[in-house]
Amino acid sequence: MFTTKIRTKMADDGTSYYEPGAGRELARKFEMQAYDLRAYLKKFEEETGEEAITDGFGVLTESAEVTSAYISYSADVASAMKVVHEHLDSIADALRKVNRDTEVTDDDLAVLFGKQSDGDR
């Protein structure tokens, strides 16, 4: 699903440096997966909602029992997918926060080493 790696660079002394572009890219991928899952979930709910299920099972002899079971199953699946969607969205938010914090820290450190303005690097 995700092939982006957070790239780090190693100095000769073993210190690693975070590459913010890779972090932003990974956050965006999580965000897109969450968005896609939400779209699939919406379609699933439309196709398996109580009205759609009732219409589909209306001709069966034991339709009330089958309909009830299927509606319950459909609701459980939708609920589980909502949790996954929220989790993916939370991961994207956390990655964006890490990137933002990293950039602030980098800027603050740059000022300590004589950086004059945001445009100088």
C-alpha cells in the first residue's frame, strides 16, 4: 500500500538527518488512502443500506430474518471501515505535525547558527 520510506541521511559520525519531503509525501499518501476508503465506504453504505437491502431481499420467503442479519452485518462492516478511515486520517495528521515540528526546529536551529531570514538556507 505505501512504498514511500522516510529518507534519512547519515553523517560520518552516525547522525541521521530527516528529509521532510519524504515525510510530506508519506503523509499525503495516508491522506489519499483515507480519502479513497471514505469514498468506498460511502458507496458501500449506499449499496448496502437498509433500504437497498430491504428492496433486494423483499422477494425471499424468509426475507425478514435474512434482511435483518444482512443489515446488521452491513452496519458492522461500515462501522469497522469508519474506524480504519479515522485511523488513516490520524496517521496523516500525525505525520504532518512531525513535518511541521521538524521544519520549526530546523528554522530555530538555523537562527542559532546565523540564519538571517526565512529565505536564506
